[in-house]
Amino acid sequence: MIRTWLALAVLSAGIARGAGPSYSAAGIVNASNYTSGPFAPNSVIAVFGVGLARSTHALADADLVACTASLLAARCLPLELNYVRVYVQDQPVPLLFVSDGQVNFLMSSVESAGPVKVRVVTEGITGPEITVTLVDAAPALFSIAGGYAIATDAAGKLLTADAPAHAGDTVVVYATGLGRTSPNPAVGEIPNYAATMLAFASLKVTFNGTAVDPSLIKYAGVTPGSAGLYQVNLYLPEGTGNDPEIQVTAGNVPAQTGLKLPLR
């Protein structure tokens, strides 16, 4: 009887592994606001499904690897976490988090705009190949409680309803999806330098639907020390109003709505 149960357990385990990771196009979204694509190069993307990893593993310092494709940075994100890999156009891309139901990866920073194929491979078993669309830039903001966008003052202090910005301040709004930059990070590189987005001319910031003068956008590019994270540095003019809705767009990608900037 014991041997029978052991045999059934082994057989069941084999069937479970053979099923492989399962997900669909609807489960591939921007990791900052969970909206579907299009996506930009060097964006953080989440895949939701089942059977994606044997257990949860969040990126730790010990997982970082030496960069071989960049002379500007010493460390890069790993291409495998907990026996999980993600492939874009059959090339492995960097990982930040894996679990049974979710995998977060960094879209290749060197992919060009157009359709690309994504697949998750878990313990050597590949999931479905899903085609997603890349564009030059697809900005997405991060949010905190109260429906506010994540932003800081020039000194790096988080802006909140209790500690808002003021007209005349320069603020830093954080985002993903600003795309390629100059210089452009290598795949998985954690840049330790500033780099302006190539699609800067198409970048548009609005407060309550009114466009900010482009001259007030002081910088838009990678955030040094973070892979896949970008920032937009803005000077806040007089007359912006309290807690304005902020939208950051580039090209023809629809704007994310509903987030406010803490401002008094």
C-alpha cells in the first residue's frame, strides 16, 4: 500500500510538472499599474498565471550578477530565478520576482518597436508563446494610498497629502516605460548614471488636462541605481492648483488617468 501511494505521488508530480506554466495574453501587464500593453523596452512587466514557479523568490542582492555587456555598471539582474526564465524573441531577459502565480521581468532594453514573442520557462518546461507589442515609449506611473502618484521633492522626500509640494518647487515623478535612452543600458544593467529618454520630444505632462510647458521638464530618463525605473523632473509653475491630476504620455499611447500630484 505504501509503495502504491509513493508510486501515485511520483506519477502525480510528473503530471504536474509536465503541465508547465500556464498564462494568457490578458495576464501580461505593466507591473506598475497592471494595464495591458503596448509596452516599451526596459519596462517592468508582470505575467500572471499558474504553475509559473515552484515557490516564491523575490530578487535579493545575492542574485545580482556581474555585467558582461556594459562598461558603465558593475551589476546586472539575473536571467534566471528559482529555475524560472522568461524569453523575449527566444532571448532570456532579466527577472525580479517569481512565484506560482506571478513573474515580474524586465523587457529587453535593446528590443525595437513592433511585435515580440514572450514565453515563460519553468524547470525546463515552456509555457505558451504570447505576442505583445512594443512601442518607443509607454509611460506608466506608480501610485500610493489616496490615489497619488509616487513623487518626491528635490531632496528625495516622498510627497504626500500631509507633505505636499508647492508652486515653484522641482519635483521628481517616478515611472516605468520611458523606453530607450542615451546612453542605453545593457540588458539587465542597473545603471549608475543618468540617461535621457530617446523619445523625449514626444513626452507630454499635463495637470488637469493642461499641458506643462516643455521647458519645465528638466529631465526624463533612467533613475540611477535602479533597473527599469525612470523619473521625470518637473518645475511646478504658479496656478497649477491643488492636487492636480497628472498624466504623462509619449506618442500615441493613451494616458493613465486618476492619479494626483500632492500639491498645495
